[in-house]
Amino acid sequence: MTDKSLSHIENISTVCDTVRTCLGPLGTNKMVLKEDGGVKTSTSGSKILEELELTDPSFRLLEQTTSDFASRHGDGSTTVATLLSALLSEAASLLEKGLHPTVIENGYREALEIAANEISLRERPLEDVGVEAVVKTALTETRDPNVRATVADSVGTAIQTVADSSSSTRNHRQVKVVPRLGGALSETELVRGVVLDTNPVTRSMPRRLDEAQIVLLSTTVDLPHLSTETSTEGERTIAVDSVEDRIALGEAERDSFKQQLNHAIDAGCSAMITTRAINDRVTQLLANNGILGLSQIDEADIARIARATGTTVVPSLKEIDTSRLGTGTIRIQRHAGRDMTFVESESGDPVFTLFVRAPDPRSIETFQQSVEHSIRAGLSAKDSGTVVPGGGAIEMSAVQSIQERSHSISGPAQLAVEAFGDALSAIPQTLAMNSGLDRHSSLARLYVSHSEGRDTAGINATRGVVDNVMETGPIVDPPKLKQAAWTAATDLSTKLIRIDDRIVATNLEPDQSEQQEEV
């Protein structure tokens, strides 16, 4: 292949090499300077790639891959970028030696199968370490051991409760992270229920309701418009000409609303939460009856409240009855100068909120992302019931297995299989480098340990040593997440190495001057 045909591989490798230094608990931050003068800092590989304003079409493939991976799995996009960079570097060398892209792809696929089988062989029961160990490993945005332990315990409790519930539809949305600027990371609070960044529609409403009877609405709470009638022919407007008629109509609308409100109160309603508005004309009437009202609540949060409290969303006050009400405690709490609403309940399915705090905007965003990643990792491990040794240990086991199996492979494909193994060793090398260790000596120690059967030897980044990652403070990863990251990097690398030219599709017709010469 020509240098031109390899340019896209070099470009992608350059971007990935920038991201790979974010890998692990001691990975560095990246500051992205935008063309409009904005500044963005993050340690998340997918977030960094999203902020880069690059127009290269190959980069778009990379961005899409990491973004989709983050959406599906929550974490691991930096691992994808790190492995991708190594795979492309190995592939570029093989291409220059004359290997065909198909041969490289076949070798990579065969090596990936060997590595995936190694994951199956090295799996340990989750119960040996607990889901908290998985969460703590994924929680890379704080180096404070007390914060990591507290948050891991909270997330572990939420995941365990969700997993033990009888609900038939368990997913990561049952555990949500809500950030609030102001305070310290150590103030993170686990709430069984939903936390809303809002306050009651008027200050005269109660700020706490214990065992509240909650109605969830999908409509605006307002006086009914009696001047508009609905018939089989559609809506028609009733003419109201005189002042007396207008006054009478207004009183009739208020009386009609009071009847609907009394119907709701008789059913036991003490709190109204709606996705739409609560009109100013009725807020005081609700407050006078001791009803707490929350308006303009996101539909996703309404769905979470419904699940937590056992409530059914209704389209109007007329539809309220005791069977459609949910039960929960609602409290309004002030944090950093703003009210937050906590809707707590154990009446329905388990729904949790991690209410996280941080002193500055950069910290709150990155910590929120890290907690979200840890939740997804914990749920993945809970789903499979197994873990694999982290800190690059599982990669080293796979590398050793690939090297042993490569000797039985004939032809040029053997070179591609061995290259995949070399690329996979980039994960522990990068972890060692980001931890301040010498990557070459660390890799040599890992090779020796694994060749001697110590398959739990890996990089303990927080301690800065090569160690048994399954002992004190286990470092473990979900097997599904690990295999998915290897597969995503392999898929994109094989797609990129099969590109031998880029064609501009905006003007494929011959130049006019050339056409005239031919005539």
C-alpha cells in the first residue's frame, strides 16, 4: 500500500494515542480548546472524541464507534481507543510487509476468538469479591479511598436491591445519577426514589409530606374551558357576549375545577406531579387544600416516579381514583441555594438516585460520568454473575494464550495473530505508564508471572505496583464489557485497514477541458 492509503490509519492512531493516556484511575485529563473559545476538560474517551472538531471521515467512524459503545455499555470507550491504536499500528507494519488486508482481518478475528475464550476460562464468581469491587474499579474519577468506598457501597446496595427485586424489567434506568454543583464528593447520597431539580409551584405549598398520596398527570392543571364544547362534529365555541355572561362562565369554570379537585381529595390525593404546567389561577387553591404541586417534570422522571411509587399516570383530574394513586414521602431540601425535591418510596419497584455533589463544574460533570459508568459496570457483572481480573491481568492471560496458539497456525495469518496479541498487551502497558511505572519492566514482570501460572497478576494503579489484583481491594472487570471492548476495537480496525483509497463524491465527472481535448 502507498503512504497515501495509510494516512487515515496514522491520523486515527494519533487521536487514539491522545485518548489512551486517560486509561485507568490515574489517567490524565484532557483540555479541548474549541474554535469558539470554549474549553472542555474530561477523562472520558468518548466525551473527548465528541468535543474534537475534526472533519476527517475516518475520525467520524471512530467517534461513532466510541459514542455507540458508551451509550450501550456506559464505560470502556477509552479501552476501545487504546486497543484500536495498537491494532492499527501493528496492521500498518504488516501492510508495509506486504500482507493483504484480508489476511490481517482473518488473523485478527482468529486471535479475538482465542482471547474471548480466555475470558470464559478466567471468569470468577461475582460473589467472591462482591459487586462493590466492580463498582470501585470502574469509579476512576476520584482517588480519595473513602469517597470511592462510600460511593461503591451505595451503588452496590442499589444494584443488589434492583437485582433481588421481583420486577421483570430490570435495567440501568432504575439507578440514576443526579448532580448538584456545590458541596463535596463525600456528600453523595443514595436515595430510594427520585430526585428532581425543581420546587413546588408556589411557596405556600407544604415542603414535606409523609406517606403522601401521589397523582401523576400528563396534562395541564387548569380551570376547564367551558366556553368550548366537544361534540361528534368536533369542537365548537359558545359565544359569550355580555360581562355578566363572562363572570358567570368564570364562576362555572372555577366551580367545575373545585368539583374535580374535591374528587381528587376525596380519593386521597395530597400531591400532584405533572409533565405539563400548573396554571397560576389554581396554584393557590391547591395550596389552600394542602396539596403539593410539581410541574414541567420530564417524562422520564415521571416514569421513574410511577415505578417507584406504584402510581399510574392519568390524563386528567377526572380520571383519579384510589387505585391510580401512589404512596411516597416528598421533601423539599435546599442545596447550594436552590431547592431540590426528593420523592422517596418503597411502594413500587426499587428505583434509586445517586445524588452527587462537587465543588466545581468540571468535577461535577466528570464525577457524574464516572458514577454512571460504575453503575453500568456493576449491573453488567450482576447480570453475568461473574468477573475477570482487572488491571490488565485478563489481557496478559489472553496474550499468552494467543502466543501459544499462534505456533500451530501456518502461513502469513500467523503474523496477524501474533500482532493481535502484541496489540492487546498495550492495555497493561498503558495502565503501567499512566501509573508512573516503567511500562517495559512492568510488562516483563507480568509475562513472568503469567508464564508461572499467576493469572491474577496485573497493574494495581492506585498502589503503583504489579500485584495480585484479586487480593486486598480486588480490581475486577465485567467479562461482557471486556469482551465487547475488544470486539469493538477489532471491528473498527479491520474496517479501517480495508480502506485503500478515499474518493471525493462531490464531483466525479471528467474535467471540461479534458472532454474538449478528447473531442
